[in-house]
Amino acid sequence: MLYEKIASLPPSLLPMVEQFIDTLPLEKKQDLAAWEGSYEDPDWGPPPVDKNGKRIHPQPGCMKGTFIMHDNFFEPDDDWKEYM
């Protein structure tokens, strides 16, 4: 996946890619090698793992307290009155 993308770049851009890779901290390079190909979108980062290296799946309720709904959430919005 990553190799194919790099291989499809114009040769003039390859030095920029190489320079970018060289600026990554060593531990990041190792992280990238460990999970390369496991996700289609690398912007999300490597999957969370426990101390044994086993992937952690999200548990129900893990986002509790992250979102706040106001008391008037279910009340009609004045901006939509003419459409209702």
C-alpha cells in the first residue's frame, strides 16, 4: 500500500519523501513498521494495544462524558418553524 503510493510518485518528489522519513523520530519509524498495512488510513495512527501487545477494542460506554447534550436538545428549533 505505502510502497505503491511511493512508487507512483514522480522521481522529483522522492527526495522530499526521503527527507521527511529521515526527520521522523526512530521510535515512530518502528511504530510505522509494526502496523503498516493494518489500516487503510494512516492518519488515525496505530491501533491501541495492551501491555501484551494485544489489540484493544472499544468497550461500550468508553466515550461517556465526552459529549454534552443540552436540556433543550429535543425542543423544536425556531429557525425551522417555517418549514414545519
